[in-house]
Amino acid sequence: MDYTPDPTHEDIRKAVEQLCRRFPDEYWMKHDDSHEFPWEFYNAVAEGGWLGLTVPEEYGGGGLGVTEAAVVERAISASGAGMGGCSAVHIGIFGFEPIIGHGSEEMKRKYLPRVVTGDLHTSFAVTEPDAGTDTTNISTFATKVDGGWRVSGKKVWITKAQEAEKMLLLCRTSPREEGAKRTAGMTLLFADVDRDHVQIREIPKMGRNAVDTNELFIDDLFVADDDVVGEVGHGFRTILGGLNAERVISANAALGIGEAALRRGVRYANEREVFGRPIGQNQGIAFQLAEARIKLDAAQAVLDKAAWMVDQGLPCGREANAAKYLCAEAGFFAADAALQVHGGFGFGKEFHVERYFREARLMRIAPISQEMVLNYTAEHVLGLPRNY
Ligand SMILES: Cc1cc2nc3c(=O)[nH]c(=O)nc-3n(C[C@H](O)[C@H](O)[C@H](O)COP(=O)(O)OP(=O)(O)OC[C@H]3O[C@@H](n4cnc5c(N)ncnc54)[C@H](O)[C@@H]3O)c2cc1C
């Protein structure tokens, strides 16, 4: 087993850390409060060449793998940018996997170079109010017409729809009851977010407010045949291939928030004096921070293995799901500990740990809930009966 740090990964991490130093915690606090999209940060990431990192070189991208994308998102998150920073750029860094893997050559040539420059803003529109985690139960329906499809339905929790020009839209093209399997009959479309046919309503939420999340009301939206990603009726399979990588990258964002929180917790525990000594001298404080360190390190070990397996093309549902679970728990534990260590000042905004806490909490819900990870593990790893 060779644990020597990879020099390329170290270079990537240092370069991203340097970029992020231009966007301190105060920047993220301001955008979290104002709900303004962090354009300066987004543009800096694009100019730095980090968008399109996983886009193949022939389309102008970096041609790198999930491990490198994960290093970038972890560094962004750990800078204090947290989920606000990661969500602003996530789709540009990794979200085009369905098009890279399943899109037509024409689609790739048309769109991927625009991902790399940062000019193309896209949402990923899967979740629906009446289906939730039960994705096969979606009801947004695309009806075949001459030259394309007409789509109507509702989506919820769709990130960055306010800025998006396009969306990867999962629809039913035949009813669930008609398919041999419940996953059959869904199709992935690369649809225009045409405001004449898509009403977008922002959802007020607990955190990660630098980036919007929305309800979409889709009414008779036309999508051309050329904008079908992969095969008609096989949309579930088209998105499935990228899910382990998605878990790994989001786990890195969760881990990064934990690192940011722990850094602040340790600093405060060394500086704050109560009863005539630094609070970090009390085991009640020191142990919380030490435990956070151990949990983050353990989660990272599983995470790095999962990222490596994704890039090797090895089956890794077990590892990717475990990594997502462990990183979300470790990130939240660290954020909670940092808040506790700051006492009343943790509850206030000045030290930023309350923002980390709110964002770390999200990672236990999205992009997949901890319960669904446990369901996966119970069924596919332990061989227990399926419950969903
Ligand atoms: C800030 C934010 C951004 C998001 N961005 C996007 C996006 O860009 N695109 C997108 O498509 N989606 C997005 N989502 C949606 C996210 O992926 C879902 O919220 C998440 O997958 C859970 O779905 P749900 O909220 O409908 O929960 P539900 O499915 O209603 O579940 C509610 C609770 O019940 C639990 N539960 C349900 N079934 C079972 C079961 N069988 N066993 C055990 N527990 C169960 C769940 O784990 C959860 O805790 C986002 C969500 C948030 C909060």
C-alpha cells in the first residue's frame, strides 16, 4: 500500500487553495445573507481552468478523473466556501458526465466547450414533489411530437435554475406500469430552460443560500430530438453510471466543510481564555476536536479508496455510498463540535461556524439521504430484503 501523496493532486490542491484565498469567509457570509449568486468566484474558477476538469481534452476540457474533481471540490469547501462554493461550480466541474458518456457527438461538440469556458449554466432536474427519493415514480412526462418532445410536469429542489440556460431533465416517456422494470420508460433530455414554458420559484431554505434552489413548473416545453441524452426509455441507466462518482465528489464537499470547521474550532480553543486558561486545555473541549479529527481522517480513508475505484472503472457502490455516509457524518460532527467550542459566539455569525453547521447538515440529506445509503448497503452489501 503506497500512501505517498500524488504530486499532481498536491499541485491541484495548492492552486485551488490559492484561488480561494481571494474569497474569504466574509465573502461567503455576505452571499449567504444576500442570496446573491457568487459570480466573482464562479468567474475566477472558470478563468483558472477548473471548469470542464473532467471534460475530455478533445472538447477543450482537462481530461482528468473523479479523483481530481474531488480534490478541487474538497479544497473549495475547506477554504470556508463550503457548499455555497461547491454548488456554484459543481455541475461545471463534474455534472456533464451523462453527456460525456451518452450524448451524441454533435451534442458534445456543441455544448462541452461552453462548459469549459463557464459560459453554459446548467441544472440537474430529477427530484419531484410527489416522488422524492422514489425516482422511478416521477410523473413529468415527455410526449412525442414531430421533431421532438413536449414536456409538462413539476420538479423541486432544482439547484441553480435561476442562472441556468439548460437542464438535464429526467422525464417519463412511458408510464411506470407499462415497463418490464420500474426503471424503464424514463428519458434524459438536455432541455432549454425556456422561461415561457418553465416557471421558476426559489425555495427559501436553511443554508447554502449563495446558490438558489427552486421549484420548476414545466408547461408544454418543446425539446428537440437532438437534445435526447442517450437512448429514449433508458434515462435511468444514463444517470446511474455517474452516481457513484457523484457520491464521491459530494462526500469531498462534506469533508471540506468539516475541515474548515475544525480549523476554526482549534484556533478558537487555543485563543479563547475562560477561568484563566485556554478553553482547549479542558478535555471536554479538546476531546470533541480530537474526535472530529479522527472521524474526518477515517472518512477520508474510505473516500480516497472510493475515488480511486471510480477512476479505475471498478464496481464501487459499496465504497462510494459508505464514503458519502461517513463524510456527511464526520463533516457534521466537526461542524457541531466547532459550534459548541465557540459557545455563544458559535451561535452568532461572526465566526462563520453557524454557516458551516447549516451547510454540513445538508450533506446528510442531499444528494442522497443517509437512510437511502443504509438501504443500499443493507440490500446490496449485506443481502437483506429490499425495503424501497
Ligand atoms: C439544497 C438542496 C439542493 C438540491 N438540489 C437538487 C438538484 O439540483 N436536483 C435534484 O434533482 N434534486 C436536488 N435536491 C433533492 C435531493 O436530492 C432530495 O431532497 C433528496 O434526495 C431527498 O428527497 P426528498 O427531499 O423528496 O425526501 P423524501 O423522499 O420525501 O424522504 C423524506 C425522508 O424519508 C426518508 N426515506 C424515504 N424513503 C425511505 C425508505 N424506504 N427507507 C428509509 N428512509 C426513507 C428519506 O431518507 C428522508 O430522510 C436538492 C435538495 C436540497 C435540500
